[in-house]
Amino acid sequence: MDILDLLLHPVRLRIVHVMSGGRTHTTSDLCARLPDVPKTTVYRHVGLLAGAGVLEVAGEQRVHGAVERHYRLRRDRTVIDADAAASMSLDDHRRGFTAAMAALLAEFDAYLSRDGADPAADLVGYRQSVLWLSRDELAEMLGELREVVAARWGNGPAPGRSPHLASAIFFPAGDPSRDGAGRQAETPAGESARGLSQPPGTPRQRPS
């Protein structure tokens, strides 16, 4: 199973989320953190992630006569690099987006189901906005966002910290063949608007 097939799955994405921050968990821990997922399903997906090297065994202990493994996430194995992203077909993007949204919905529902959930106090946000950007402006904004995230990417568990799931989604929301005034863009004779005005490429994203 290649990295795209491995990571673009809602249950495996949620396991990666839970394993973030350098923490170690047993499969039983993960079952407790994902109560809406059948235990057999969690065990199966942990096995797939461990077999692919995304999870590594950090330690073992014997519990009631059985060996219980503690797993750690290998973050370097959770990145869909530029080459893999560039090779994704349109169907791959549909499948990946669907998996990401399914994982996000499940995570948000799990948050709302916790005792004491308070979206206002927890600074929960899910605003959507349409930004009018040129290709260069989009690239500049993505670079600025990467710098903000990168400055905190190495944060680990610590007193006063809790994990927050952040999801960045960018795609053209209109017809790229129309200009900023909403009129059909003029094109030289013999050339199609589609050929001259390709939509921006999908920004590279990490699943975790």
C-alpha cells in the first residue's frame, strides 16, 4: 500500500491525529480515544500503520498474559511529499478530500460529545471566506501560513497545552476563465480560455 492509500483514510487519519505530539499509546488507548470506531477496526488500521512504518513500537509490557505494545508516531512517514502530491489524480483528490472531511466531522463530533465542551471558551473556529488572489498572492499567503505553523510544529505536550486540530483548505471557488470584473476574459484567436488560465495547484499539506 503506497503512502497515499495509507494516509487518505478517515480512521487512519484520526489515529495519526491522536498519536501526534510524540506521545505513545497502546491500541487499547486508541480504542478509548475513538469510541465511535469498532475495536476490531482500530486494531486492523493500527496493524496497517505499524506494518508500513508510520507507527513504531516504543515499548512492550505483559498484561494479563498478553504482550501489549506501546506505539509512537513517526512524523516523517506522515508527509505526502511534493512528488506524491503531484502524482495524485483528480479521483485521488476526491478520495483524499472525502477522507479528510470524514475525519474532521468525526473529530468535531467527538469534541462536542465531551463533558464540558465549550466552543466559545475553547476558541473554536470554522469560518469560510472567499479571497480574491492572484497566483503570486496565493503563493505568498501560503508561505506566510507555513511559517506561522512551522514555528509551532515542534511543540510537544506540556502543562497548559492541549492538542488542537487545524485544517487548511484552499481551492479556486469560481470560474478561472472569467476576469476579476466577472466578465468573460478575452483570449487571442485560436486559443482557449482554459489553456491560458489554469487554476492554481493544490497546496502541499501534512495529514497530521
